[in-house]
Amino acid sequence: MQKGHTNNPRGRPKGAKTSPNAPSMRRKRLLGAQIEGADPLDFNLNVMKSKDMPLSYRMQASANALPYTHRKKPIEVEIPKPITIISAKELATMSDAQLEKLHAALAAIAVTGEDE
């Protein structure tokens, strides 16, 4: 058999379906997956989970879904300093600026000096 020639001299019969792996069929499956998913993450997850998609499509879909599911850099969390007990004598010697700072810190954690 020569390269570029088929064994069927009459060509493809009328009504014959294309191979399920033909590029047009792959596009139809992708469009079907796109219609099912409302957003890019759903679309990529549907393609990634589809067993009848080629592995290269599934790998690309998993790479595309990655930024939607995992952060590149962890969120920085500010760890507060440990709480220290301040005596009345220390409170009496604090400056106005220090007292304002203490008041703001207590307000931030919703501590008030009023009984409920």
C-alpha cells in the first residue's frame, strides 16, 4: 500500500461516521463540556474528568484549572503578640499615646470596660 492511498478505491461510503477521535468530534465534545460548565473552572474540570477526551486535552485542562483552585503564594497571617497583664500601677504611668494605643487594641478585639 502506498502512502496517502486507501484500500477503498471508491472512497468513503455515504453516511459513514467519522472516527470518534477525529478533530471535529473532539471539538464537539469540548463544546458540550463548555455548555455544561458555567464558568472556566467548571469547563476545565469537566474536560479533565472526561474519560473519552485525549490525555493531552485532559492535562491541559488540569493546568488551566490550577490557578482557580490553588493559590500561588500563601496568605500572610499577622500573628498577634502574646497578651500581657498590665497592673494598675503600670496603667497609671502610661502616656496618653500609649493609653490610646491600648484602647484601640482592646477595641479591635471587642473588649470593653462596661458590664453587660
